[in-house]
Amino acid sequence: MDEPPVLLRQDEVEGLLHYKDLIPRLEVALGKFSKMDSAEVIQPVRTTVPLQKYNGFLGLMPAYLVHEDILCTKLVCFYKRESGSTLPSTQATVLLFDPEYGNVKAVMDGEVITAKRTAAVSAISAKLLMPAKSEVLTILGAGHQALSHYNVFTETFSFKEVRVWSRRKEMAERFAQSTQGHVTVWESVEEAVNGADVIVTVTGASEPVLFGQWVKPGAHVAAVGACRPDWRELDDVLMRQAEVYVDSREGAIAESGDIILSGAKVFAELGEVLNGTRPALREKTTVFKSLGMGIQDAVSAKLVFEQWKSKH
Ligand SMILES: NC(=O)C1=CN([C@@H]2O[C@H](COP(=O)(O)OP(=O)(O)OC[C@H]3O[C@@H](n4cnc5c(N)ncnc54)[C@H](O)[C@@H]3O)[C@@H](O)[C@H]2O)C=CC1
Ligand SMILES: O=C([O-])C1=[NH+]CCC1
């Protein structure tokens, strides 16, 4: 119907989007995506417009899930910020359409959606790929994604120890003070990841911060930053010694510096593991290279809209 769009602010989206509802829907969407059937899912690789003057990019992320009839696009600006900058590194807006009329049904804040759906997909990767008895979680980075990853990983799994490192120690300390549970702050990445079963990299780095020689064999790494073909978070040793899983092969070979520059081979998409067409090599060292996909935003936006409608 051609009504004016609903506007949903960040606090409203926050109150409407919950991991327990989001994770199962993301699993279904990832599985459908990996069937590579355009009658099911249409999602072109993200278009990016460089904002050279500001060291950033505008990403356009449209997606259409045919059977669910979800048509959505996210518009996301992301930046490489200097240490000490107070400017945000990611800003996003999500538009949910009526696919028949073509009008916009809802305009939503995209930052909560981006933070939660990215963390939820990393949690799906960990559920599939982390060692069976995982006790130690290390988070590298202490920003928005660090917090959403902390929240969903501690909600979903039972780690005995959670560690954080950030390039500015005071940020890591502030992060540790802001969390519900106990988090220890570490001075160096090498010490922070020593013995860790699961490592989440959520930094704005464009050079490697995590080196293979420090990673325990069999550990699982969810690598979330470095979303440009010339940006890195992980070194060549780690990329080549690990089995590499991605959200989208097409996206990974176009956008991931860690994959492109290391020459690492992609073993599988998460959706292929969920579909049972590729194995989860849990006993090996695994990297899930996350880049973010339009379908993840689409599923999240639909859920937010449904929740909002049920209350209005
Ligand atoms: N894979 C995906 O779907 C998504 C990935 N991202 C990426 O995740 C990363 C984190 O995003 P946010 O938490 O929103 O950013 P943020 O700005 O809130 O936090 C970034 C963290 O990385 C640290 N950092 C920045 N530059 C660094 C460097 N050169 N070396 C080491 N640490 C550095 C900062 O001190 C901070 O702790 C970014 O690279 C962002 O582009 C963001 C959204 C979705
Ligand atoms: O999927 C996403 O929204 C993003 N990936 C990299 C920066 C933003």
C-alpha cells in the first residue's frame, strides 16, 4: 500500500531486534543464498563509491528474497579513522520496500542492524566451527562491533574467560567496564590471543593485527574488519594455514584484502555448511571472513518491521 514510510530510530530498532529471533532467520537466509538460485535470492555484490577526501566509502547493499518477498537496501558509509578520531566509523540507513508497489515501507536506523546482524552471523560461524570445548574468547577491537559480538557470544556460548585488546588501552578498559560480565584487558595482541579458542577481529585496521604464529592450532577466528581489497587484519601465515569460510565467495574475492592479498583459497560459504553440502572442519584452525551481505540486513529489517507492526 502506498502509505508514507514508517521511520524507526536507533533506540526503537534496538528494542525490536533480538538475537534469539534473528539467528534462526539468518541461518535460513545464508542457506538459501548458498544454493545460488536466483529464483530464491538476488543479491549483487556491494557497490562502493569511494569518498577519497574523507578516507571512506559509501556502500549500496540491495537484496531481494523472493519467497519471503523482502526487498531491501542498506546504504552504509564506512571510514578508516585515525587513532583518537571521535567521528563514527560506520553510519547506515536501511530501506524496506513493498516489492509490488515499489514504495518504501520503512526507513530504519542501520547501525543497530549492522552491529547485531554482523555479530549474529559471527556467532553462527562459531557455533559451526569453534573447537568443541571452547573456553577462552578474545576480542580484538573495542568499538561497536566488539560490543555486539561480546553480547551475542556471551548470550549464546559459555566461555570461562573473555579477553579484550584495543590499540588504545583506555578504549579496551572502557569496553571492559561497560560489559555485564568480567572481561580482562590485555596490552598486546600476542598475549591476548595466547591459548584462545575463539578470536574475533573487529578493528578498523588496514594492516594485519593478528598473526598466525600466535594462534592456537584448532582455534576459530571470526574476522570482521578489513572489508576492502587492500585492507588486512590477518597475516598471510594465518590465512594460508587456516580453512577459510566466508559469507559470500563472490563478495570475498572482490572485497577481502585478507583473501585476495594472501592468495588463500576459500573452502566454503557458511550457507554451504548449513545446507550440509560442505563440512564444518571444527578440528582445524578456521577463519570465517565476514564482509556483510544485503540479505542479512533484509532479514533483520523484516524482523524489525514485523515486531513494530505487532505493537501498532
Ligand atoms: N563484516 C561486516 O559485516 C562488517 C564489518 N565492519 C567492520 O568492522 C570493523 C569494526 O567496526 P566498528 O566496531 O563499527 O568500528 P569502531 O570504530 O566502533 O571500532 C573500531 C575498533 O578498531 C580499532 N582500530 C581502528 N583502527 C585500528 C588499527 N589501525 N589497528 C588496530 N585497531 C584499530 C579502534 O580503536 C576500535 O577499537 C570495521 O573495520 C568495520 O568496517 C562493520 C560493519 C559490518
Ligand atoms: O556489511 C556492512 O554493512 C559493512 N561491511 C563493511 C563495512 C560495512
